[in-house]
Amino acid sequence: MNSVANMNISLPLQRRLAKIPIFSALKIHVASATAGNATLRMPFTNELTGIFQSLHGGLLMTLADTAACVAVLAEIGSEASITTTDMNIRFLAPCLTTASASARVIKAGRTLCPVEVTIHDDRGMLVAIAQVTYMRLTPAGKTSHPHSA
């Protein structure tokens, strides 16, 4: 099953996400993506656990970052050039099941797009909260100032 093919996601966004290798590498599934919001799921497998047999914290950060990316693209356009500028995460409990990340764009600014993300396990337990900031990049081949060299 294609991890980004979904009736709850626009076709242009599905096409963009299908080109991002992290989705298939971590088997991340996009459950939904609407303007400024996204829900992604990452399965629990032994290969993704850390020393305490829970989903590795770095992978939960990757899931949060990826969910924020999808929410921003769903808000500002699937072909937008964006990058993460910063993120912080607070781990609240071990994740021993599939993880579900829900992202919401706080503000789609001209330059920065801050996003809040919550991660729950399959039992509904809140396992982490994160804030991620994305920056809109100048399109390739163009300069940000008309007189730049």
C-alpha cells in the first residue's frame, strides 16, 4: 500500500509526498492532510526501538517534523519550498505501540510557519508534544532581493 495515497489528501500533495523517501523508509502513513492540519502514523517495530524497547525518541522527532511538514504544505501549497528552522520536543511517556502525530499550523506567515504537534500511542496516551518552525524558501533560480549578486 502506498503510504501517501489517501482520499483525505489532495492529489498534488500526494504526488509531492510520494517523492520523499522517509515515508517508505519508516513506513509512515498519512492518515489525513487538510489546510494547516495533518495526521501521520508510524508503526511500532522492533527495528525502530531504542534501549528501552520503546519507539526511539529521534524517530518520534522525525515523525513530528514530517507531520509538521505535511501540515505546512497542505496550508501553503504542495509545491512550496520549505525547510525546518528549529524544533523542540518534550517526551512524556514511552511509546510502545504505533505512534500517531497530529500537526496544526499555528500561523502561516510570509516567512515562518510555526506548527504544534502532539504524538499519541494507540491507547490514546500522549507520549510527546513538539513545536516545529518551518521557513518558506525563495524559489530556486531567484534571489530574494532584485539587486542581489
